[in-house]
Amino acid sequence: MTNNPVISARDLSLTFETNDGPVQALTNINLDISKGEFVSFIGPSGCGKTTFLRVMADLEQPTGGQITINDVSPADARKSRAYGYVFQAAGLYPWRTIGGNIRLPLEIMGYSKSDQAKRVQDVLKLVELSDFEKKFPWQLSGGMQQRASIARALAFDADILLMDEPFGALDEIVRDHLNEQLLDLWRRTNKTIGFVTHSIPEAVYLSTKIVVMSPRPGRISDIIESTLPDERPLEIRDSPEFIEIAQRVREGLRAGHGPE
């Protein structure tokens, strides 16, 4: 990993103006994410974890402090296609095939037809959907639709992948399987991943670093460096080491709800 962080936030804050007055969504956020890290953001609803991810993606504008992506502003990072973004819902267009959905950003960016075709094939293979290019979203299960959504975010080969609770709506068995696949994909591609979740086991299983956030106003209450090995079978969740990290996350979440 390089010394220079890929994502760096300094005293970052964001206040939304509402009809009921200002709402401080983020306050004094300080965080560095290095190349190739898998960083999960966990916390209760309203703690600002999705807002923070959206600031990285230039979908929200901070009102204080600063944030850089690859040493430039989020706006410049967006223009240089530095990241792919995966939303909570797959967000696939029902009238386009899976291949057509994945091709869409490539079409918008002006890639040649031959380049589009190769990239679609490559990312479908990555997410194990090679046989489904000509299917429509309604012909795929929820888990397969989310894999297609990840493929679309990977199609233009950005180094950073930002994921906002992509598996939150899926059942536990499917979620476990996709967690395994995502870890494998991360190891093979060396992407830098920012991942929002409500699930303690998911955060601990996936991450090299877990950022625990607390509400009122949104802030970081703990940053936990994982000591788990890179190779992580699902059974690792029964290990003492895993349980110990999960307990620290739980304590961080509990502490975040304490008195201000």
C-alpha cells in the first residue's frame, strides 16, 4: 500500500438546511483510506455513513473541511472516472438487457463498440454472469441483479468502488454468497472499496478497516483495523478473533449512543 491516501478527509462536515432548521449530517470527519483497502462504514440510521459516501462521489457537497480523491476534489475525480458507485437497489433499466445495462455508462463515455463489447464480457466474467448478457433484469434473482449492478460499476475499470448497502435487501444465504464473491473480486482486482452496511458480521467479514459512526451529529466514534487474514472462508466468523473484532464494533456502536 502507498503512503499517499487514495481518499482523505480532514475536518469534514456537512449541514443540511431543512424547513425545521439546520441538520448536521457530518461533523469533524478525519479519515485516510489507502490504495487497496476494503473499508466498511457501519452505524445506525442517521449517522451519516451514506452521506459520507455520497460526498466522496460528489453527490453531496460538504459545508466545511475538505476531502480529496486521488489528491483532487471529488468533482475532478468524478470527471476523471476515478470510481464506480453501487446503490442500495440495483437500479437496472428493465427495457435493457443485462449487457445493455452494463454498456450504458460506456456508451455515455464514448467507448468504441468493440471496447464496450470486450469490457462487458470481462466484467460479466468477474461477477460470474457470463451466460446472462442477453437476459433482462426481471429474469434474474435479486442477488444476480446486484452482481450486474456491480459489473456496471466496474465496466470502465475505476480503481475505487463505492458501495451503499448493496446487499441490504437480500436474504442471509444470498448475502453470505455475495460477500464471498465480493471478497474474491476485491482480491483479484485490488480495487479500493468503500462499503456502507448495517450488518456487524458483514463489516467484520469483508473489511481491512471498519469505521464505526454515530449519530447526532454524524461522526466517527472508532476506526478498527482488522487483524483477520486475507483468505477468509465463511467459517472464520466462528473464530475467537472474528468474535473479538465484532464485539469491539458493537461496543463502538453502543458508545456512540451514549450521552453527548
